[in-house]
Amino acid sequence: MTGSDRPLVVSLLAGDGVFGAFGLGVAAEVFGYDYTRVGMPRFDFAVVSQRPGVVRTDTGLALYVEHGLERLAVSDIVLVTAWEKLSAPVPAVVLDALRAVHARGAQIVSHCTGAFVVAAAGLLDGRRATTHWRYAGELAARYPQVDVDPRVLYVDEGTIITGAGTASGVDALLHLVRREWGSAAANALAREMVVPPHRDGGQAQFIDTPVARCEDDLLGLVLDWARAHLAEEISVEVLARRALMSPRSFARRFKATTGTTPHAWLLAQRLAAAETLLEESDAPVEEIARLVGFGTAAGFREQFARRRGVSPRAYRQTFRTATAVPAAEGSAA
């Protein structure tokens, strides 16, 4: 997805009285500002509704919408925020417009109960999807053709991304930025937004048991050490020893604190470090595999392709090309 000479058209679908104000704010933060300085394309961001005019958010705020559904026909990215009244049917014209968006290959991203709208259009049939954990059972009951996963922050199914509740909308959009424009752009955007740069989609939506502050601090030190020593062989036993715990206690505490397992967390850190090296260095794949702790290039390629959907070489070519185009344009000016 490249901006070429025109801005990418991003449209947020608003249903009167049912669309989420929080999701609107997140979308505006990501797509409403000029972030070309951090490697993102220009965006043409706007809200659309079935009938242009004043619409109200789920919290009652009035918003004047200039665009109707016809804008979706030229949109590169369509955002569907929370549909707060699940009993309110989605108008057929809206569903038809979403089907047309999907048919021409544009990107759809739903947030929270926006997944119900995408599912109503039949676009999630046979796919994995998520929504707010509170409504996951209802989504599965209404749309049994959808493989609903209530445990994760977001699910990437290519041209359709579904995000879980509230703050996970930030994670889903940062994931989209990372996937399309690279980890450097996503990290820079996260700094602008003052949020963590990356929470893996497989991370739990919520953490059942809060932990003591002193244990959090100690675990934080252990995680900092692990990030700085990714090239080494790091096992649960090694981490537990540094945390002054038994391996079993450490694994339990880690899951309770982070919502994921030590193995999954380490894999995510290694992949993120590999992305940075692929984007910013000329190191060969074999060297990157060693530096981030995959051991062999074959193992690195397998994990990278499985998690990112492309080979390391293709990833590097994509983002080298994306960063070279602005530089060339600037030198010609």
C-alpha cells in the first residue's frame, strides 16, 4: 500500500448514535496528521455516513459529517469503529458498500464491536476475527461461520483486520502501520502517541491478577536484560534465575503480568529487532539471524515468513523501496 503521488484515502464509517468516539479519536490520531517525516505516506482522512450531516457518537457528541457512502468507493482504508447498539440493524446499503470495498481489495479495519458490522456483510465468514471479549460470545453465536478468538488484541487476515476493545484499537492500527510502512514508522508514531510501540496480536486482552509493584520492577529489569541479549540463548530457566524465582513461578508471574508467555514474548522481541535491522542495515540475513537469536538463517526465515507473511528479503526490499522514493523526490525538488 503506497501513497505514490496522491494521499491515501482513509474513511471512517459512522452510524448515527452507534459509532465509537474513542475509535474516532484513535483513527484521527493515526491518519489525521502529517507523519511523512517519520516515513508514513500522506493521508486524506474523513468520516462518512449513510446520510451526510450531523451524527452522534455513542457518547452523544455531535459531529458534522460531510461525506456519504460514495467516498468508500475511492477509499484505500476503511475503518469501522465500535457499533455500540448491537440490536440496531446495519442498513443494507452500508453492508453493500463494505462488500464493494472488500471486492476491490481495499483494507478494512474494525475496532471493538465494529466486527459485528463486518460480519453482517459476510466478510468474516471462514476467517479468524476478534472483538471486545465481553461480546465475543455474541459474535460467535450470531455468526457461526466466523472463527472468533476472544483472547487476542487483534487478528490480521490480510485485507481485513479486526481489533478487540478500546485501547486495542491503538494496537491494531500500529500493527497496520508496521506491516505497511515498517517498524521505524510504527515506533516513531508510537512515540508521538506516547504508547508502547508494539503489543503482539496474540497478547491477552486483559490480565486477571495484578502483581505487586516490586515484582513488576524486577520483571522489568529482566525484560530489559533479555532485550539487550537477544543474540544469546535465553530460556525460561535463565530468565527465572535473574528474577530470583523458580521457572514455574516465573512463567506464571510472567503470564499474569504481560498476558503472554516468555517464549511468545521473546519471539516477538526477536522479530521486532530483525525488522529494524532489515530496514536500517545492510547485514545479510544470516548475520541478522545470529544477532537476534534465531541461530540459523533457515529458522529465522521460517519464523519471519510465518509471522509477517513475507520473507526477510521481500520485507527488506519493500521498505528500502518505500524510503528511497521520498529521498529521490526530495533530491529532485
